[in-house]
Amino acid sequence: MTISSSDGILCIRKLFRKIFSLGGCIKILNLGSLNIDKTYSVNHYAEAGETIQATTHGEFCGGKGLNQSIALARAGADVFHAGCIGQDGNILSETLAGAGVKTELIRKSQKPSGHAVIQVNHEGQNKIMIFGGANSDVTPEYIDEVLEHFNREDMLLLQNEISNVPYAIEKAGEKGMTVVFNPSPISSSIEQCDLRKVDYLILNEVEGRKLAGTDSENPDEILKKLHSKYPQAVVVLTLGSRGSCYMDEKEFFHQEIFPAEVIDTTGAGDTFTGYFLAGIARGKQPGEAMKYAALASALSVGRHGASPSIPAYEEVHREMMMKMSQARLQDSLRELG
């Protein structure tokens, strides 16, 4: 296989990004959505033409962007959030700031803030409909303004709930930033993204199949095809109750879930993403970062809401130490016969 000069330059840039991201805690810019979640508990999901009665209702601050910023902050990362809110959105920026996220880059729009309507069934699973609102006012000019505050040593996190994601990937790539993309929700706009400039792809099984171009439900097959299409990217594939997988150019491994009572899975994937990236930014090895992310996600599903359910690092670390002590005790008992 021949490598073009442009591909060679791209590979060198990726190498330098990885080298610069290894030392200490770096700044993470999350250019992401800000929503107000309207959550309804239901006995079963509404079908076409059916009217059902919700058993409870709650309103929470959400959006994949907001959730992931809060998870990053609670996991100890130095995180800045950029995005747009409506005149009704002060509670969103206040919630971020209260969690330790830096919010000075957030701008107000004349549109109403984005929102989501979420059905949560008796098994804790959810169905979500989102309305973009102010999230669609993220302009190229605003992206340029935001990126001026960051350097090649820093990380950009993106989801697919704001406008001009392809532009953000392009410009962050030009700056040499480490680019992380959570392509959720999957839409035709992703076809416009140059995923060769993405350093980390964090996605679930459905998103993985669509990006890989396969109908296979075998995680190994999905990862193999994703790695073939985007060899420069670290791929983290989440599989729900089957855990998660990590793959880069040197290693592959599977992370089991931690058993948990499931009350509400909303935000569990965002918790995982935030904790994993915070671990990487703080210099953790991928295996340790994945383990902490899995445990944080397990703790989150035992609580209601998205952002309110995200645990603090102290709780996750305490729980991890307890589980490690229990595992060592069990090993000792087995050795004793």
C-alpha cells in the first residue's frame, strides 16, 4: 500500500498530538449541546395513535454536551463548555458552573434553548426525542472565536447535537488539537465530517454499525471495520449490558460492566464518555480509564435523571477501592483452599 504525502503529514500530526496529550492534565473544550430534559416515567412506550398516562414527570438539565461536561468535571478534568442557550437557559449555564465547568464561552441565542422529551419505561430504558433550538446557532464564526483560547496540547470534544460539527473538526484539526467525536445522534450530516481528523471515536453499537457500514452485531467485526476505515483513531465501543471495548493501533481489550440496579439509563453513556476522557487527560492508562468509566456509568443508572445521576470522582474512587479489596480477599480465600 502506498501512502500519499498528505496522508503522511496527517499521520505525523496525529503522532505529535498523542505525544503532547500524554503529560499531566490538559484542558478539554466541550463544544456541545445544552438542553432541558422533560422526563416521563411510563409503564410502556407510547405506540402510534396511542395516548398513555405518565406515572411521574421531571425536568432536568441535559443534552449530551452538558452531561459530558458535568461528567468530565466530576471526574476531575479541567473542562470548558462552549455552546448556545436561549433566554430561558440560565439554569443550564448555572448548573454547569455549579459542577465546576468553566462557562465563560457560552453564548445566548434568540432561539429557545434545546430540549428533549424522554420516556423511561419500568425497566429503566429510554426513548428520546430532541429539539435543537439554540444548539443550531453554533456558527463558524463562533467556533473560530472559541478555538482561539486553546492550543495543540488541548482536547476538543464534540457530539452531533449542534450545528457545524464538520467545521469544528476541520479547524481543531488544523490547530493540532486532540479531537474526540461522539457521533450521536447519527444523521446524514456526519457524512460531511472528515473523520480522518478524529483521534478518538466514542460510540455505541448502533452508531458503530452505521459508521462501519456493517449489519453485523459482532463487536469484533464492527471494531475491525472501523479500524480499517479510520486507522488513526482510538475506538471506544459501548455495548450496554455487554460492557465496552477499546481498540487502538497497538491493543484491544474488553471491559465488563459493574452490576447495578437499573432505575434510569439516561446519561449513562455520557457519564462513561466523561470519565474515560478525564482519565486519559490525567494520564491514566486506557485500561484504568475504561474501568473507572464503567463503574461511574453503573453508579449513574441507579439514579433518576441524566446530569443529576453522575457521581463525583470521590464516590467512584471509594467504590473502586472497595471492589478491589473484595477481589483481593476472594483471591486470598481461594488460595487458602
